Amino acid sequence: MDVNVVPHPEGCLVDLKAQPGSRKTEFRGLKGGALKVSVTEVAEKGKANKAILSFLRKAWGLKGSQMEIVSGQAASQKRLLIRNLSPEQLLQLLKDCGFKDE
């Protein structure tokens, strides 16, 4: 799987490509090592960021406090910190969501 997941002292970091204002909230695949996530919320006043975190929390069965956008809050390219989760555990969660090894 060609997703950019980096170990971090608190867990792991993953790159995201956000697509706000979409028709549907869903995973959209991978692009350049980043996990593409579309949300119906628009990119204003942090609405899309909150929607992304909520979607990922539910999809992966994690607590909201485990996830934080550490860079790219106002950009489509974001970096997400996931606490208490190893890169290997995140890759398994992605496989469980239907992402395949390439």
C-alpha cells in the first residue's frame, strides 16, 4: 500500500488530501502517498476539518482525542497525528476499510 505513514513518538503521522464540499463523505483512494478523504462540509471556519476527523474516528473506531491535524489546517494537504497507534496498526485499519496492497 503506497500510503505515507511515518512513526511518531506519540503514534504515527499520515498525509491526507482533503476534498471538502463533495457530494459524499468517503475515502477516495490514495494520491501521491496521501489518503484522499472527501467530506460534504465546506472548507470554512474549520467545518471540513471537523468532518474529516469525525469520519475517520468512526471509520477506524478511534477516540476523537487520538487524532489531531498537525499541519495544513487551512490547506487541502494535511498531516494527521494519530496517537497510540503504530504505522502497522494504521495500515491494518486501512486494509479493513478496503484499501489494498499494491
